[in-house]
Amino acid sequence: MAESNFVDYVKIYCRSGKGGRGSMHLRHVKYNPNGGPDGGDGGRGGNIYLRGNHNYWTLLHLKYQRHVFAEHGGNGGKDKCHGTDGKDMYIDVPCGTVVYNAENGKYVCDVTYDGQVVMLLKGGRGGLGNFQFRTATNQAPRYAQPGEPMEEMTVILELKLLADVGLVGFPNAGKSTLLSSLSSARPKIANYPFTTLEPSLGIVGYHDMQSFVMADIPGIIEGASEGKGLGLRFLRHIERNSLLLFMVPGDTDDIKKEYEVLLSELEKFNPEMLDKHRVLAVTKCDLLDDELIEMLREYLPTDLPVVFISAVTGKGLGELKDVLWRELNSESNKLQGIMAEDTLVHRDKDMTRFAAEMLDEGEDVDVEYIDEEDIEDLDDFEYEEDEDA
């Protein structure tokens, strides 16, 4: 099977630049024996920034870039020459990227919109040259400051898709078929479980040239929050969705029970997801007659809108879009409020659960743990660079 181009998490080692040291130099020129101090300041080390870029939709371009280093600052020189500033490094990421500290799982920062720039690591300040320390009582200082040290961190970049509507359902519930019917997206569709192995996005057109974004994720099964099936690898992609569309096939023995199982898995993964608006779509209704549909309504949940649809025949799709648009634009469910930085609630990453997920992936994983040998290699690399400097 060909390797997927959808990469939603990477782990990289980042290091900012150290500041250049100040110069300790005394001016000695002909006809000016008492030239005095003229050592220049060192340059600052380069910073590392994250930058939102809407031209990227996965982290594939960072998959094999395990190290990101900013330049060190240049040392100060004589004649009060200032050292060169280290070049900053910009890491372009898709919108919706969350950064965690790989050592302890602590939340670091978040990039949510195109053009947003967030400083990840700050470069060290350059040291002052001896010219800055001259005084009336110390006219020839023979010392200068060293540059500030660099900062380093191993980070996990995790992509959470930004969409208006997220599709939630068991395998073979008709999620991909619905997305292909409402949008131009063409996800893989087949008559076996877990056909969808990576999230898909589609733009659904509505009246008056309006539209909203719908996200399809791989099917969820009971115990997904504990790692069963495809596990919780893709559940994070609906954390940022404004509205959740639960999809249950009409030929299911107990529609309400299946809906409650899905809701329970989301609650175990992130209890805050229960605060989102929800809509229930009963799919494959081309297999049901009108009398059976009316009878099923009595056994369905009453705390959310319910729509009976068939993506094959187009039954109920217009009503579904009306319901989704109404819920999206209700006062209590504005997408702008969900995406606003001051309303987003960030949780630290559970590294034990993350480790289990990575082990389930086997050898072909996008995130690799840095072992002791890797750390020793990095230390050697830094030491060699320090010697050259």
C-alpha cells in the first residue's frame, strides 16, 4: 500500500542561536597611545518562529526535517564593530497546528490563522563589548560580556483540522458518501470498514453563494478512546469543529444506543466536546419506507435535531444543509467565537496515551522518539559548532 501524504504530527528538535560575545579590545594606533577601549557588542542569536500558511494542509514538508537550528550571533570586533545578528528561522505550518513540549507534554503555542507568527524559541542576546563598560574611574576595562546561551526544545507539532462541521460515526455509516454528495471532495468509498484512513475536507455550497467546510474522519468504534480500531489518532481533528454531525445508518438495531456510544467516546477523549452543538443524521434511508421512519422517530434522542437522509438518492440532503446552516449561525454557536484565541481551551498532552498510540503505529511512524544516542549526537553537534565559533 502506498504511503499516505497526510501527516498530522511530527516531532522535531529546535534550537535558537546563541548570542555573540563582546569584544575586549584596546585601541593601539600611532600618535594615539591612550586610545582606550573600543570593543564592539556581539550580535543576537537567531529566533525560531512558527508561521501559519494556508498553502499547507498537512505537516508532510516537516516529516523528515528533524532538526531546526537558527544562526548564532557574530562576535563583536575592534573599532566598536557590532557582531552580525543570527538569521531567524521560520517554520511554516498549516492553520490549526498545536505545539507541545515533547519532554513533558505541556502546551506551548497554537497557530490558527494564515500569516500568524508565533515565537517558539528566543535567541540569546549578544554580550556587551568593553567599550560599554568605560567609566571615569575605569577608563580601560579589560573585560567584556559573553553572549547569552541558546534555547532548545524538542516539540511535537500536531495538526487539528479547522472545519465548520465534523462527521462522527461508526465505520460504513456513510460519512464519505455524504461528503462526496455535498461537495467536490472525492474520498475513497467502499463496502468494508475503515475505508477512510485519513481525514478529508470538502466545501459544501449553500444558498446565495455561501458555503461551509465539512470534515470527514475515519470511523470510530467503541473503545476508540482507549486505542481500539484506529484509536484516538484522528479524534483530535474534530476538536476544532464548530458543529458535530453524528451519522447512524437507518438499518441499525438501536439508533439511540449507537449515538450514545459515539457520544461516550468523545466524552472520554475530551469532555469539552460535549459543549458543541450536535445534529443527528440517520443515513441510508432509501432502505426505509415512510411508515418505518415515523415509527423510528419515537425512539430517537430528543435533545438535538434529527434528519433522515440518503446520500445515494439525495433524500433529505437539502433539509440537512438547512439544519446545519441554521445551527452554525445560531448565536450560541458562532465559529468566530470558537476559533477566537481567548475562548480556546488548551489541554496538556497525555504523553502516556500518546506513547501507546505511537507504538501501535509500528515502525512507519511520523514521530520518532529521541533516544539517548540521538541526544548524544546532538550534544556532539553543538560542541563541534561551539569549537568552530
